[in-house]
Amino acid sequence: MNKLFFFSLGLSAVLFASCGNNKPATAPNSPAAVDSLVPEIPPTSAFIDTLDGKPTTLYVLINKNHNAEAAITNYGARVVSLLVPDKTGSLTDVVLGYDSIGKYIHQPDTYFGAIVGRYGNRIAKGHFRLDGKEYTLATNDGHNHLHGGKKGFDAVVWTGKQINDQTLELTYLSKDGEEGYPGNLQVKVTYTLTDSNALQISYEATTDKPTVLNLTNHSYFNLNGQGSGTINNHLLRIYADHYTPVDSTLIPTGKIQPVAGTPLDFLQTTAIGARINDSSIQLKYGKGYDHNFVLSPAPDDTTRPDGLASAATVIGDQSGIVLNVYTNQPGIQFYGGNFLTGTNPLKNGKKDNYRSAFCLETQHFPDSPNEPSFPSVELKPGQTYKSTTIYQFSVKK
Ligand code: GAL
């Protein structure tokens, strides 16, 4: 399947004639030339293992137009590769990832491509009260709880079911007491690669006891291609006129403040790095951008039939690849790769250099269980948690 797919992708890349990889367009009937036109996804065999008694593997999604491909492992429900066309038609792998399951297991702190939970982002001191009861969670970020704790949803083996070439369902039962959370939580994440080059992520969850929940995807994007250098020249717009300021441990102060007059104002499209050295205390605390934005409907946002709102738009300065993010969640974390150090070996021999990728994590606000004025993150028995994120790709020529 893959070989055929690559052949047809390579063929279309050749037909687009000008290639982003500096290779001259070659006759489409040369298999060697066709292979070299497309970045390779890791082989499935590199993801076959058994962890916690469960099998791991790599699933491949191909859209119907055969011009986008995603590779997803059931270890942490992680997006490993995501290939979309750039302005010349050449396929570009826009997410950071590793080429084997072993590297994901041994370098867990980055959360590359993972579904994070039960609570994506931070909970202060790993404590919260719910319905009069005090809960203590695992702490794994100084004194705070981050991305579900020591062994969050990023580090467990999900059960995968490939529905068709475009759709993968992943399920996980998080047991009562896991990492300190109450309730048996049944989670389903569905990845769909659409005809219009969007990766749609739908989340659903139910519980048998009241619990708190905040699921998101932690893909690191570089729209010029993973490992291709700084993201500071990417252009960014975030549809948010407020944000939640944080303290020095990245826990929200509880205030909701306007972005106006701060380097967090991305209401107008701006280069990510344009104000990165501003003396703002918020950039100091975040070591750059690492903040939750409170989404507000954009004036030019036409109502989508699916009820989702525009959250952010990013443009790769070299590739022309445009990413539009849509969600039904109230916030989005914009993280500028400030903790990347270039020490992790990415796919195809690339490095995860400092600020060479960004995350746009659709979410409820950090530390909501301890902030009554933030939208509630409680899930009760009988309710179904539903969240949708669309990462839509296109090109700007
Ligand atoms: C982000 C978070 C950062 C950092 C990163 C993982 O979601 O906002 O502060 O923890 O994950 O390195």
C-alpha cells in the first residue's frame, strides 16, 4: 500500500515540476527518482513491541486524494509523521517525531505527537478538590502535576482499530486512582485524515465517578519540515484577545487579561520571533511563549457547519504551508519549543533544536480544577466529554 502510495505521491510531486528538495524534476517512470522525492515515514516494524503486556504498532492513514499521509502509533496515541504538500507540491513532514518505538519510550519528556491526559497542562501542586473531596495527583514538574503525571496517556498503550485508510480509532481505559485521578475513565480518540488535507482529532470520554478531564494533542509542528531550523520566522495569528497570565512555575494566577499591548497579541498576523526578546515578565516565566490563550470569535470567522471556531493560523515562511487550527475548546496553549535542546534524534537524522517547533494545544485552561472562575472541567457519570480539533493544511503561494 505504502509503495503504491509513495509512487502516486511521487508522481504528483514530479508533475508539479518544481521540487522543494532541490532535486530536478525527473521522468516519473524512474522508481528511484520517485522514491527520493518524498520524505519517508518510519517502517511499521520499528514500532512493533510489547509494553505492559500490550502490542504496539504504527498505523498509516492516507487521504482519498492521495496527497497527505499520517503515521500514528498506539503508544501514547502519538502522531509520528504528518506529510502534506508545500507550495511546490512536494510532500513535507511537518511534525517532529522519532523513527522507532524505543526512542519514544526512552525520551518521554517532550510528549512528541502524544495525546496528553487525563489533564493536559498543569495542576498546581498536584492537588484539587471535587465535590468536597481532596485529591492528590502525581507531581512531575517541580511541585506541579503536568500532562497527566508520571505515566500519563502519552506513555500508555492504547487499543487501535483502523476503520479505513482515513480513520483510526484509539481507546484507553484509565482506571480509578490512576495517577491519583478518581473514576474509571473510558477514552476514545479518533484521528481522520480528510480529503482537504486536515487531520481531525475527535475525543470522547465517559466516567463512572466525577472526575476532571482536559485532553489535547501535543504535536510539535515545523511547517518548513521537521528539523529544518527555527520557527521564529513562521507567521502566527491567534484568535484570542485575552490570555491567562502565569506565575514563575507556569501556573495561572487566576486572572484573565487582555493581550493588547503585550507580546502575546497575535490578533494581527506576526512573526513568532518578532517580540520574543521583549522584557515582559510573562515571556521570562515561559522562557518564551508558553501560554494559554482565551479564544474569542474572530471577526472574519464565518460560522462553520461543524460549530468549531478558528483558534490559530500559522504560515511556514519557506514552505508556504498554512496551518489553520479549529476547535470547540475555550483555550489554546501556544508553546514555542523553549525546552527543546537539540539532543533528541528525530526521524531522518534531524535534530530537535531549541525553538525549532511549536505546539498549539486546544484545551481548557491550565489549573482549572483550582480556579472556580475558569470554565468547569468536571465530567460526571452519565455525561459524555466531547472535544474536536482540526489541523487544516493548505498552501500560500
Ligand atoms: C507544553 C507545556 C510546556 C512544556 C512542554 C513539554 O505543553 O506548555 O511548559 O511542559 O509541554 O516539554
